[in-house]
Amino acid sequence: MSQGAEPPEEPTRSTARDLDVSSLKALAHPIRVRILDSLSRYGAQTASSLGELLGESSGSTSYHLRQLEKHEFVRTVEGKGNARERWWERSPGRLSFGDREQYENPETAEAVRLINREFLSSRTNYLQDYLAHGDDVLAEEWVDAGSLSTSTLRLNAEQLSIFARKLNAYSEKLVEEIKAEGELQGQRAVQVHIDAFPILDPNLDKKSANTAAKESS
């Protein structure tokens, strides 16, 4: 098993777009999240082709595309299409949302939850599809290139914070390096999942909840 390069000591500065209240509310619709995800997976699409992919009418996808455009989630592809049939692509850059302030704010909490649920549902469906059919439909080089890896660690909150920051920073660095190479022959959509989260422990969490309740009484 080959080992990757060491991650940077200090996280690089994120270039992600922080979503404000208005943008979060605009994105918080299942079809709009699915449109963004489809544009990432399949590349530029028209309202009609998106409708076929999502099982929606072209009128519905056209409406949601216009709403997404108002908040710069998508943009039209220059030099492609015409006044009757516009081609759309996802605006470049990552999206950043779901911090503690947004979860504590009644105006944004439910929007963040909905967006996360939709992205997670899509991500889970992709993985399940890969596990069920990847060996049957993919060339051997693609099956061999993929990797599913899980590490279970015992960390405290500070360790988890450092681990997640460094992991995300290294991931962003690799993404930028790959993007700089431009379009290459043989490319296809690939998803990379990096998850780091505390595993809930009924015993530990129950004790914490009881302690917090006693302190507040």
C-alpha cells in the first residue's frame, strides 16, 4: 500500500464561499440541491437534460436554475446554446455552511439541515450504486484506482479539530493541483469523501447530559 505525502503543518487558507442567510434559504430546496449535485457529476446541462436526469419537467428545472442563478450557485455557459436553450454549469468554488452559529440561528438551522440531508442522501446513493454495480460496469483500471478506507481513532475534541483542519487543508491542496492540470483525456466524475466525526457513545453521552442537567438546575 503506497503512502501519500505528509499534510502541511498549518492549514492553508480556504477559498470556500461562506453562505449567508439569503443564499442558504435559496439553496434549501431538494431539487436545487440535486441540480447542483448533477451539474458537479455530469457537467454542463440544459433545463431539459436536467429534467430527464432528475425526473422533473423542464419548466420546473428552468425555474429552479433561475433561482440558483440569482444567488450565483450556477451560471450560463458562454458561447454555448441559444436564447431558447441555455446551458448551465455550477459556479466554481466550494460551498461552506453549517457552522455552530447557523445551527443556533432559527433563520438558518432548518435550511442547513435540509441541504446537508440532500447532499448526504446523494452521496450515499452514489456509494451504494458503486458497491452494487461497480465491478460489473467499470473497467478494471477504475475499480483498481478507487479506495474505500475507514479509520476509527480515539481522540479528544482538540485532536479531532486539528485532524479535521489538516485533512481538509491537504485535500484542498490536492484538489487545486488537479484542477490546475486542466481537462485531460479519459476523465470522468469522481467523488472523494473525507469524514471525521466523534462516534456517539451511549455511556459517555448519557453521563455528559446528566452532568449538564445538574449544573443547569
